[in-house]
Amino acid sequence: MTERWAVTATESGGARLVPLDAAGLPTAPAVTEPELAEAVRSRPGVTRWVWRSTAEIYPRLLAAGVPVARCYDIEAAESLLLGHEGRLGEPRSAAAAHARLLRAPVPPDPAPRQAVPGSQSSLFEPRSGTELPFDALLQVYADQLARHDATARPDRMRLLTASESAGMLVAAEMHRAGLPWRADVHRDVLQELLGERYAGGEPRRLVELADEVSAAFGHRVRPDLPADVVRAFGRAGIKVKSTRRWELEELDHPAVRPLIQYKKLYRIWTAHGWSWLQDWVRDGRFRPEYQPGGTVSGRWTTNGGGALQIPKVIRRAVVADEGWRLVVADADQMEPRVLAAISRDRGLMEVAGHDGDLYTALSDRAFHGDRDHAKIALLGAVYGQTSGDGLKNLAALRRRFPHAVAYVDEAAKAGEEGRLVRTWLGRTSPPAAGSGDDGEAGIPQEGGDDLPGEGSGPLADGGFTPGYASSDARARGRFTRNFVVQGSAADWALLLLAALRHSLTAAGLRAELVFFQHDEVIVHCPREEAETVVEAIRAAGELAGRTTFGETPVRFPFTTAVVRRYSDAK
């Protein structure tokens, strides 16, 4: 039996608590206790804690050595429910939710808070303007449970909210654990790449490359200013639209090589240079502040620190502690496998039902063994490449795997028409600008184990706006085509994290989740636990597949490496 309690922190550091029934209603009077951590610690039978915000409560519990197994994050749930109701972008705070419940003026959400580099203090600060009386918070929670029941697929929506809340716990735990980081190695890498630092200016190697660029043009050019570079090429009789690498590489000019090298090193210097190291690394750990569901598709972001964009050369500084290892696991071809699962295309599910290279298996069935064409076709279906070779390859894919292509085509058509689409669990795309409630879409319901053509699909009830500008419509169609796949992959990744976190804890391991981005996880563990962790990741991926998508033949394998340095994993 699930025992569920709501808790909120008091201004004095204590807690208000109350047990709840399945409808979210109190089953006893609320109590006040002097210490939050002790109030939670003394109730080991609670299987799910309900609170306003994980960022408000959980860091305090972790600091006191009180982890929890499950939670329900009211503000995370509000964001998901607003999206499902076609109201994404409205204020998501508990205070805003309560105001809507009372039909009162809705307060705006507070301005996003900037992370404090290298510090945990920012996570301890309640956000101004979101305080809400405990009774009002309970009303919001009970209303949210009813709103979940009113969705088209309540079981899936409840699972999405539970997994998003689990992601909030993982994010707080990874922030506290930190990614192992050797500052001395980082400094050595910077010295090797950039040379000596000059006071108040660029390091030596950037100065040298800037001089080479200027010499190639025959006059002084600032390679850190794109407009200056474009003008310099224009004076040389070469018209360029931008200084993007792919465009520069097509040019025949002596400035191209030093310019490309300058741009690469300049990015390292500004994004992960000496200043970054001083700001973000403390006591051998890099502690980014993760933002689960930071993008509309559900993918995570970070609040400062650039954790999801660490260059491979800088990964040399990510070094396991003495006697420990990093287990780095990448999900293999995740999004094509997700497309197989959500489209229920029997042929593609068969291809995705093996641990080997998916594109090779696909090429053997539909592209005469040409792996490159198979990859272009499948990614073109997901990302909307509908011209040139992409169109020809997509036609071949449509003949062999019609239900998979139809699934993303439906999503694209809905986007072009201003309708909403959903991920498999129910995360919903933003409404189109100008779309209203002037027509029902007449859309099939999302199916559970339904076969294609029998009720499965990514579409949601929503407004339709005739007369969409064609270019805007096509752009939105490409977005919604990708949204249903990428967002459903994010659904799976949340459940992967939840399953892996549970298995590591249940096994009594010292291993810690320390990094996550899209389709990659890193676990820091004692050397002797590494093989157990590898198996735990494999099992978590398969369990997440079954939990998210039901029983399908689709497999979700990983490429896993056990290394001392992150850079050695790839």
C-alpha cells in the first residue's frame, strides 16, 4: 500500500506534514515539526513525498543525509498539465495554479534565477513570490490529480509526472555528487592548447592565429568578430553569408585554416577556459545545476556551466577518483528505436529488436546493404529532410516501413495545421502562434497496444488555424515531426534514470549517477562495482522500454565503457 505524505518547509527550518489519501485529501490533521530532515527521516514508511518544488526541499534533505525514494513535484506537474491542456507558457508556480483554481488573478512566475558557479547555496533559496499556505498547496495537489484523470490517457500522464518528478530527484542528487574534475589536468590541457595567458587579453596561441588570419588577408582582421571576417572575405572577392565552419571549409583562401582553428580554440577559451575553471570547479567536482524538462520536448538543460557541451579535449579533465571508475553509457541509435516503438511498425520493430547496428540491419532490408542511405532515410523521416537524396531515400523507407513514416507524417501535418501533438506519455507541444479553439481536429486517440491504423498516433485535440503562412507552417511541421520522436525518447530517458537510480540504491552500491545528457549517462563507482553497474544500466534501459512503450520487440542497447577518464570513452 502506498503511503503518501505532503510536506512543506517552514521559515524556521521546520516542516508541516500531513498524510494523504489516493484523492490527495488529508486523512489526519497536519502536524508541525521543528526539523525538516528529521521529520522525513522519522517516517521511513512513506513511499512518496508530495511537495511544491524539489529544488526547494530536496537539497536540504540531501545535506542532512536523508534521500527519498519517490516524490511528486507539484510545480513540475503543473507545467506538464498546462502543456497537455494547450496552455504551455502560462505561469506554472503553485501560487499561479491556486489562483486559477479560485479564478483569481494569476501571479506571474518569478524571474529565472541564475546559478551560483561552484556553489550549492542557490538550490536552498525558495523563489520569491511562490510561497503558498499549506492548505492551498494541498488543494492544488488534489486538483492536479483530478486533472490527470481527465486526460485522454490518464495512466500515461500519471507515469510522465512520476518520471519527471523522479528526474528532479536525480538532478538534485547529481548536483550534490558532482562530476569528478581534475583542475590540474584542465590547466595542463589549456596550456597545451592555448599557450601562456596574457594579462587582459587573449592567450598566446589565439594571438598567433589572429596574426595568421590578418596576414592571409593582407590587413588587420578581428577573427572573433564575424562581421569583420565577412567583410574581409568580401574585400578579397569572396561572398560568404556567415563564418560557420561548413561554409568556410568550402572556400579556397589561406585564411580558412587559421580561422577555423582560431574559432575552435576561442570557444574553448571562452566557454571552458581558466575563468570557467575558477568559477565552476570546487573540491575536485563540477556541479552543474540540471534543469529536467528544460526544453519543450523534455530534454534537459543546465542553468549555467555548459555541462551539456563539454568539448572532447576538455573531457580529459574528467577523471575518476583513485580506485574508482567512470562507467560511460551511450544509448545506441535511440531515436530510431523510439520511432519503431511509438509507431508500432512491425517491420521497423523487427529491425530494432536486435542489439546490433540498427542502420546496417535497416540497409539489409530496404537499401541493398547501403548503410549510409539507410541512415539518411531514417533520420530524414525524423527531422523532415524532404529534398534531394533525402526525398528519394524517404520514398524507399515509406514503401518498406509505411506505418513508421506515416506516424511522423501525421505529426508534421498536425503541426502545419496548427494542432498539438504529444509524446508517447503525453508531453505536449507548444500551441502554434495564433491557433485558437475554432475547430476540433477530428484526430484519432493515442493507442496503447493498438496497431497502426487502429487508433495509435501522436496527435492531440487542439485548435486549427486556416490560412497559416506556408513557410511558418512547414517549419512547425518539421518541429512537430521531430517532437513526437525526440520527446518520446526523453520520456524513455526519464524512466531509464529512475530505474537505474533505484537499482543502484537497492543493490547497496556506493556508485553514484554523476552526469546525464539526452542519451548518455555516467556513473562514478568503485572499480569493483563497475561490472555490476554496466549490467544495471543495461537492465534499466530494457525496463524503461517496457515501462514507457509496453511490450514490444524493440531493444534499447548501450555502448558502455569503463574508464578512468571521460575522454577515453569515445
